[in-house]
Amino acid sequence: MWIKLAGTACLLSWVALAVGIGLKVDTGAMLVLATLAAVTTEGTIWLAALLLGVSAYQARRRLWEKLRLRMR
């Protein structure tokens, strides 16, 4: 349930950022919207890792390492 709630908050923050971009809001509002989207995304990832266990975080880390190695 907590992951769904965090995911919904994350999705809504990205939608708000997209709407802000579409409406061409001022720089201060854009900074707030972008920060909110970044923080909710990071929070969702950490919450999921906490609730699903550290192994989920470690798997994500290994995936990123593989992707970085392929890009070189």
C-alpha cells in the first residue's frame, strides 16, 4: 500500500512538472516543481528498497553498473 501511495505521489509530481512546462510557468515555480518531482522519485525508490528489502536496491545498483559498462 505504501509503495502505491508513493508511486502515485511521484506520478502526480511529474504530471505537475509537465503541466508547468506546458504552461511555461516562471523560473521559481519550475524549480519547485522539478525539485518536488526529483525528491518524490528518489523517495519512492528508497521506500521501495526499504519495504522490499535491500536486495532490490542492490539489484538496481548492479543493473546500473551493467548499463554503464555497456555504454563505454
